[in-house]
Amino acid sequence: MRSPGPTFGVEEEYLLLDADTGLPAPRARAVQAAADPEPALGDELDTELLQAQVEVATPVCGRLDEAVAHLERLRGAVARAAARVGCRVAATGGAPLSTGLAMPVTPQPRYLEMRADAARLVDEQLINGMHVHIAVPDRDAGAAALAAIRPWLPVVVALGGNSPFWDGRDTGFASWRTVVFGRWPVSGSPPYTPDADSYEQRADAVLATGVIPDRHQLYWHARLSESYPTLEVRAPDVQLDAESAVTLAGLCRALVATALADGDRRPPNPPADVMQAASWHAARHGVAGDLVDPRTGKPAKAAEVAEALLEHVAPALAETGDTERVTGGVDRMLHGGTGAERQRQAAGEGGVSGLVDLISFGGPSRLGGGENDEVQR
């Protein structure tokens, strides 16, 4: 059975950790080779910018339970392949530990060009996101939907924060990945584009500067896909577990479905600097304090803003039968902790080994405790 809402797919990026040390391990090609016995993977496992990362993508889904099943299948298969080469797979938005040495770049022309153009920045791309592709009828509808979901994207950043640690230290941020990714020339909040013409003009103007080589480096929190007939939401960190990932996927789909249903209704258009401030604040605090309320541009308690978002998308969630699952998932994030809060709790209770055990899947680590088994806070 297909859901009455738009179809969607989920991409997840993972970090490869050495099973003995918990440090990033540049073994992506070895993991790919070790995945051959895994019929569950097929061609759904891919490399990423750095060789300590891999990416998976679900097939097109119509229902959230389909997406959960695919993500659990993919995570299990990748974990088994990684274990064959001495790795664990970590679902964290940023590498919590680092040797300080640069990870090798995957030897593809585009990635090598990025390394030559922005060496230190590429070295620090040990960050992992979650991308949700939601089907749109055409690029006009997609651009209008992008304009409509734009004010709510900082809330998705906050709910999706899962990268509090970096280089052995607590950054103080819920999503340090958002900060690292924000260093690229084109990143953060997307521009206001009410139709396809305005979107294409904005993208073409950026390309005309010569600063980025192609549209794949339009690293906005959401954008129109150049490969599929979809709107791609890129705001959240990769999530600790498949159920959290599907909560955010369902929320993003409902946002787009709501925008498509609103048709010609003109959405709010917060100024770019307000959007930047709202996104930074969301990355800094997650849902632990206030968020910028997109309806007013003023601070409000995170739970109230999340509730406003759920109210905004309630008809779309009801239409697809996702109300209980998505609202329950958001409630768990608000009251049980987002990934960032759960990581801090694990580090506080179990040190490095406890943190690595939380963020990794595929069996227990071989890390031993000791006097240095703690993350600096």
C-alpha cells in the first residue's frame, strides 16, 4: 500500500571507526569490498568525500514503516561488512574523536578538486548528515514548497542535532556539523524562491561567480535535486537510530505536503540574517532552551515551537496516517533527549567507550576503560 502523501527516500551518511580505538578509520573501499556477500545492500552503499565515511540510500518509499525497514536493513548490512574489516559504523553527525591527522579523500575527480581548492575545510569534513528527498510534481511546485518550508528548517536543525563532540571535546553545540558545513561558500538557509524561475536565477547567479563548480555545492539546508524530481531536505544530522530518522523524515514530508496543499498562498519570508541567526541558535542549543519562532521571529520555548510545527503539518500527517508516529517521535526528542543530549549522557556515564557504544551499531566495541577514557567537557 502506498501512502496518500508524496513518496520519499532517505540518505544516511555514517562514520567508520576502528573497533579497537574508536578513531576514524579510512576503510570505506574495504567495507565496500566486504559488502559483496550482503545481498541486502546491493548498490545502495556508496562512498563519501572522505574515506572514513560511507553513505546509504533507501529505495523510494510511500510509508514510514517502509523507510524504517529499509534503514534497519541497510544499517545491519553495513555493520556486518564493516566488522569484517575491523570497523564499527557510527551514526553521529561529527567525529567525536580524532588523531588530528587528515583523512584521505576518496579518489574521485570531484572530491580531489575540492581537496585542492579547500584543503583544511575538506580535512574537517568528518561530518555526517541525513537527507530526505520528497517527491514534488515539478520544479515550480518544488521551488514554491522550498519557500514555504524555509522558515521551519531551523526547527528541523534543532530536533536533528546529533554532533555535540569534536576532537575529544564537547563543543557546547547540539549540531557542530551545522557549524562545520556552514563554512562552505553556499550553505545554511536557502533563498526565498517562490517559483522555478527565481530558483534557477538564484542558482545560476551563484554559479556565475565561479566560486563553486556546480550545483552539487549548493549546500543549503534544503534545495531542489538536480538528479531526481524531489525537494531535498539536508538540515538534520544523521540520527542515532532508524526510528529517530523516520520521525524527521515524516516531519519533512509533512512540511512539503503542507506546502504543496497550500498552493498559491504566499508563505512568510524572513530576512536572510534572521534565518542565519535562527539556524545558528538551533545548532547551538538544539531543543534545550528557546528557538526562534518562525511565526513571530521572536524567541519561544523549544517545545512550544515544535508544537507549532506539528500543528502546522497536522492535516498532512493525518492524511498519511503518520500523526501518532511523528508526534510521538518528536515528543521523545523533546523529553527523552535528541541525539546530542543522549551522546552527552552516554559520555558522562561511560566515558569514551560509553559514547562510542551509543553512536555505533554492529556489536560492542573493543575499547577498554582507563584513566583517559573520558571526553573533555
